[in-house]
Amino acid sequence: MDYYLEYTKVFKALGDPKRAMIVDMLSCGELCACDILEKFEMSQSTLSHHMKILCECGLVKGRNEGKWTYYTLVDETIGKTKQFFCTITTDKENCICRDKTNCCWRGNENE
Amino acid sequence: MDYYLEYTKVFKALGDPKRAMIVDMLSCGELCACDILEKFEMSQSTLSHHMKILCECGLVKGRNEGKWTYYTLVDETIGKTKQFFCTITTDKENCICRDKTNCCWRGNENE
DNA sequence: ATATCATATCGAAGAATTTAGATATGAGGT
DNA sequence: ACCTCATATCTAAATTCTTCGATATGATAT
């Protein structure tokens, strides 16, 4: 069930309004952590934590330049996530609802 | 910031692989709770809790018929959520990154 | 080499989420 | 009326998330 897990990580990352807002900010181009921090009322360590979550799910990537870290959105992940969202919300031949086994999700056994 | 909050609820709901899988199952049409429960290794009360979260964010709605509850996806929410996802990941004139005030997210003060 | 700046990591507290068992509700059947 | 079935709600334990202060790291400037 890695398939679901991969994309639910992205959704979980976007499930926090501050992180969704950070993504929105990055949609117009690269920003460094300090630019983002300026806009929010949160500590530097909290922002760093949120950026890590956004990076770990693949939605954002960081680039170091001198003492700064610049962040950008990752188009490929965005595209794949849109695709995933469409897939799970659209009728289809090979949907899990037609799978007759009763084990489509059993925790971590297949990870 | 109700705008972000509204959709981040949907993402949070989809941020659990079991719930994403339930949505996938519903994509081919209405199912009752017992149909869904059959496919998963989870207790009835846990499923009921997950269905509540999916309903509360507007992604799913329930319909009672006799002793059964039938669930379906809500197309309108799906469409709006796609739109939101596109908006926050696409460059745009009125992006919050161009908003010069430094208060775009301050917790609940505007709710 | 030392000081400063930007960012990351650690550690801990509090809040929220996930889960299941027990119980409640409400519809149907006998 | 009573029993059973499907689902919801309550409660509580375990886990995960969020946040921040303190500290570490690593780059640049003096």
C-alpha cells in the first residue's frame, strides 16, 4: 500500500493551514526561509520543522546558497498528486472497490 | 483564513491512507458502512469515526436507509478542492507572497 | 580566531489524532 | 414487547503532531 502512503503524506503535509499557505507563497517562485518566516507568527524552529515536512513528502525542495536556504515547489510531485487525487475520486475499472479480497489495507504488513 | 482552513480540512482527511482508500472505494458509487468495513481490518467504531471525518470535511455524505447508512462522494467538494490545490500551486497575481503585510497567518484571530 | 547570521536539530510540554471496547440508538423482524 | 442488526457515541489509552526555547552547525564578515 505504498501507493496510498506516498500521496497521503503529501495530503497530510497540506492538511495544516500554515503549510498550505507556505505552498501558496512558493507558487510564485523561490523564497528563502527568512522571507517565509517574515510573514508568519511562528518561531524559526517551528518554520524549519514545517519546511522539513514539506520537503520530506516531496512537495518542496531546498537549495543551500551561502547561509541561506531557498525553497521551491516540485512540479513533478504536484502533477502526480493531482493525478492521484483524480484517480481516487473517479470511477475506474480496476478500483479497489471491485477487488474481492478483504485485505486492501492491513496496516504495515506490505511496507 | 477560513479559506485555507476549509480546504486543509479536506487534505487532513485525505492524509490518512485508510481514509484515502475509502474515498477510492466510493469513487465507483455508493456503498454502505458494512461494505466498507468488510474490506478493512479495523473495528466498527473506528470506521464510524473515519466516516465522520470524511463527512465533516464535506468530501462524503451519508444517507440513512433503514438500518443502513450509505455513503457517496460529494462532487462539488471534490471539484472545489482540485481548484484549491491548483490555486495554491500556481503562480498568480494576487498571491499571498505579494501581500506586503506580515500577518497572513496569525492563528485563529480572524475566525 | 571570533563574532554574527541563517538555518537545523534536540528536548520537552501540551494538543490532537487514532484506535478499540463498551454502550447507546434506532430500524426491522418475530 | 423483545431481539437482533447496523451504526453512532462515549471513554480511555497509546501514539503522533505542533510548538518553542536552547543549542548546534556552518557560512560569512571582521
